[in-house]
Amino acid sequence: MKSPRRRRVRWIIAIVLAVSAAAIVLILLVVAGPHPRSYGIPSSANVPTLKPGDHILVRSGNGNIGRGDFVIFHLPGQKLTRIMRVVAIGGDRVDEGSAGTLDVNGRPDSEPYLPAGTDTENVPTLTVPGGSVFVMGDNRGNSQDSRFLGPVPLQDVVGRAVLRWWPVNRLGGV
């Protein structure tokens, strides 16, 4: 027979775990909105920020999307989805910089999330149409993004990534 003290400790641990789980669910709902969706990362297009096997929580909708956000979008005419980082929004002019950088509106874009020495190549010179975003993967050498697909219409954006929830040791914002 277990001692009353041991039963009390187990009961306290169970309560703490239940309250912690409820708090995490509440935080996720606040961060991701009322209709969050979870997506697994299937490719290395955004390494090192997002790795294959990571899981992210996405806030549904295409409002309030800005430069630096990760968005989930449908490929034109397909049900497949991709996740990429928004590097330019409607009205921005993109072009390839002289030092292997991305230029936005005539200036090198600050991209602190890219690994040192990353070259950004094959950027067309264009003005992003209103109601669209220009997206690129963080792993520029292994990313089929707007350089090849063109700007993504906001109507094809499923939502904005707000949180990496798996693996637990990489829990945090994206």
C-alpha cells in the first residue's frame, strides 16, 4: 500500500501536468487564433530556420502578412501547399543585388536569418503586383520559390506560420 504522502505527491504532479497542458492549449489558441492548423515541414527549402520534420502552427487567413513572415500557400492550380518566407509585398520592387543579395526597393535586404555566405541568385527584376507577395526559401540553393513560380497571389495564401511546436526542443516562434 502506498503512503498518503506518496499519493499526495502523485496527485499534485497530475494536477500540475493538467494545468500546464491547459495553459499550453490556451496560449496556442491566443497565438494562432480561433482556427489554427498544424503543418509538417516536408523539405529542406527553409533550412536552417525550418527543418524537415518540424511542425508549425498556422494562423488561417491572408491578412496582416508582412516581410519576414512564413506563409503557407497553394501552388497555382494545385492543392499542394508550400511554406516560404515573404521577402516582398505588393508594390515592392525586387531584384538581384551586386553582391549575391536580394535587393528590395533598390537596397540590399537585411536577412539575418540566412546562413552566412548565402548567395541569392536568379532574382528577376520586377515590381510585386498588388494583392501578391514574393516568397523565397531560406535555403536559397534548394528552394523552388517566387524566383521560379512568380509572385504568389494573396488569395492562394492559406495562412501565416506563428509557432514551431515540434520538436519540443525547438519550440518557439518562426
